[in-house]
Amino acid sequence: MVMECREGRTLQEVGFDGLSSAQRVHLFDQVADVLLQLRRQEFSRMGSLSLERLDVAGRPFSVEANGQEMEGLQASYIWGPTTTYSSAQAYCDSVIHLAVNGFVRARYAVYDRGDAEEMLYYLDGFRDFVSNWLDPGLDAGPFVLAHGDFRPANLLVDPESLDLVAVLDWEWSGVVPLQMFAPPTWLTWRELGGLCNNRRYDAYVGQLEVFVDHVARRESATAPADASSSLSAKWRLAGRHGSVLIAAALNNPTDISTVYAFVDGRFRKHAESLATRITAFLRDDTSRQALVAKKVREMRLYKIELWFHNLASSRSVGYIMFYLAVLLALVTAVSSNSLRLTLWYR
């Protein structure tokens, strides 16, 4: 990888609001060119690239996995140092497993019991949905190069001409299934979770159609592709049934529950209410009920610890001794009533 100093401002700093129509056309053409170049880099396996050669040599890298590892959530037991994939289904399963790991191990993963129940329900539903969403004909490839964090803050532009000067921060780049190679979700200047609203999603789909027109034009001008390898042809269908959101959620596992809640509510028909479905889901497996109860206890304990930590920050010896005594009592109580949970994820 070539590293050099380039002058410019990030697209995040420049923003969309002040751009003229001509500037938007120019910008979208350049973004399309970058994504087309990445799409044309195909590999036989998925994971991270070697620094010595342009080939897959190790486990996938992602912002989510790194964050979990830094918090001590042991994401590395899912993606070991030499873990690579040759199946799109297996790769996506591992991403969902990563999301489940964050839910199960993080002490602050939920706000309350209702939140815990919904998150567990949607994580399970998303896993089943993705199994049907994936195209079996693409399970063995193509696998393509993705940036991993392709957002306005990582696009360096000339603020006057809107020339794309550089794409920054390639540390999360790697090879992914073709169906996870998704168009940008920031075309209406919203984060992924912000698109999970009917009005905002409709506005995004309208802007996505405009962007795909740019992709089609640049695709035809640079290297005419047949229908089977045409990125624009695939992305024209991405707005239907929330497919673009599913792909984006697989690239951003922390948003899986939010995304699937919206997709499930908007694009799927259910005879029963959400509350009825969640109740049945929990009743079907008692380990799910135990896991929800565990998450609620962990959050309560976490909030208490934060409260006492704030007291202790006053540096009062009395507060600190009181904090330690209560914390010891809480830990003892939790330990004596701990549950052996079988991880529901398989």
C-alpha cells in the first residue's frame, strides 16, 4: 500500500448541502469509479490481505471485531488469526456470530428487559433471513475487495473542484462476498440506522437510483460488463425488499437488530403482533429466557457500578470504602446465583 501526504478536506467536512448539481454529478462519478475498481478485484477466499502480496492471508478485519476485542469480549475466538472463508454462507454466519457475541458478552448491551427480548428475537430472525437472502449460486464466489469503512469521513476531496483526492483508512479493507459489496448508505447524508424509517428509506432509494445511473454510465465507459458481472444491474435491485440494508448490516453488525426490525416490519407480513411473536419465541427455548434475565441483571449491576464509580471519583475515603464493600457484596450475590447458559447460537 502506498502512503503519502495529500491536501484536501474530507467529504464529511465539505458536506452535501452546498453542492451544485454539477458538483454532485462529478462526485458521484468518481465514487462510482472507486467502487467499480474494487468490485473488479476478485479472490478465491475471503479475509484480510497480506502485506507482502495481494492475496488473502488471514482473518477478516472489521471495526466491530476490533471494538469487541478491545473491550475484552473475545471476538478472536470467532475470527482466529488464520481464519479465512471460501463460502459466502459461512462468512455471513461468522458475522452474525460476531453480533451475537457482542450481545451475549457485553454487560451494557441492552437498556431493559423489553430491549433484551427484542434484540434477541431480531438477531435470531436476521440469521434465518440471511440464509434465505443469500444467493446459493454465489456461495463459492465471486469474492471481492471492499474498503471496510467507505464513508464521507474517509473520502478526501478538493473543496473547490470536488475532485476526489484520496480514499483514507484502508486498515479495515478485506475480501467479502459479492452480496455484501453494497452501495453507499450515506447518499442522503444519514447513518445506516437513520435510514430505518419509511420516509427516510424512500428518500434514500430515490437517491440510490440516481447513483446507480452513475455507476452504469461509468461501468459502460471503463469496461463494458455482461449482465452476470454488472454491478449496476445488481444494485438496481438493492432497494427492493431492503436488500441494501441487509448487506449494510452485515458490514456493520452493531446495526443488525435495528435494520432487521425495520425490514421485518416493512417488507414481511405477519399474522400475529410483534409482542405475540416475541413471547412465543422466548417460550420455545428456556435458555433464551435465561439469557434475557442475565442481560437485565448485568445492565443493572453495570449501572450501579457506574454510579459508585462517580461517587468514588470524589476521592473521598468513605465513599471508596463504601463502594468496595457494596461491590464485593454484589459480586458475591451474582456469583452465588450464576446460571450456566448454553449459547443459543449454533
